Amino acid sequence: MKDDVVAKRYAKALYDLGKEEGLQEKFLEDMEAVVSILTQSEEFRAIMESPLYDILLKRRIMGEIIGKIKLSKYIENFLGILLEKDRFVCLEAILDSYRQTVDEASGRVRAAVTSATELDKAQLERIANTLKKIVKKEVDLDVSIDPTLIGGMIAEVEGMVYDGSVKTQIMRLKQSLKGEI
């Protein structure tokens, strides 16, 4: 809970600066790039999030990363603040909160869609349009594949779950059969 509050506070401050400078989308891209590196490299994550490593080492490593991916000066400073305040561990939560703030400001929402199989572009478009009608906002899809669903899909948007998976249908049938016996 505390990390959530911290993440929202940092995300709000970053969003306000981005809005002021007209760089909200650039900040989002930069943050996503850093989090992507963080998730790909356990060693990088361990060093940056651990209080055991010296701040100078962390800054040097961050400087090398920043040089390679060409982050904006604002994000560079933001990451420096996270390191100094020992809040780098909150970076992913800050990104999530920042993304949510950007989406809300632009009238968009994110929907997590899990499908049993790969979906083609037309199917994704139909799903996005259907969800758009339900939530009355533009919908960006985050799609993942889960073969254990057997067939169908599950969509989660704005706290609501729409489950049309075969796995769930089989489970419900099984429960209803148990209840009738």
C-alpha cells in the first residue's frame, strides 16, 4: 500500500512536468525503455534496487545505460532522484501509475486480454471496438497468450473481467453438475 502511494506521488509529479513541457508521451517511452532493461537483466535490477551497492556505482551504471538508450534529461534527473531516495525499487509501480495517469488524461483505458491462441489484427480490432462500446473510452489492448484457456479469451478493463474462456465454461459446467447430484 505504501509503495502504491509513493508510486502515485512520483508519477503525478512526473506527469505534471511532462504536461508542462509537452513531453508526456516521451516520458512514457523513456520509462518503458528503462523498465524493459530492468526486467531483462536480473543483475541490473539487483544492483539498482539493493541498498548494499554504493550510490556512485549505481550512478555510473545508470549513466552508461542512459548513454545507450538516449533518455531525456528530465528522465535522467528523475532516475537520479529515485536512486538518491532509494526508491528505484518502485520504478515499475511508478511506470504503471504514470501510464494510468496518461491514459486517464487522454480518455483511454488499458484492457488486459488473455487468449488461448494468437489473435489476428481483425480480431483485436473487434475486441477493442466492443470494449470501447462498453467503457465508452478508447481502449488499448495488452494481449497475452495462455494455452490453458483451451479456447476463447478473458478481457479485463476498468476492474471488470469478461471471461469467455472454454476453461471457465467447463469449470462452471462441472460445478453445476456437482450441485445437481
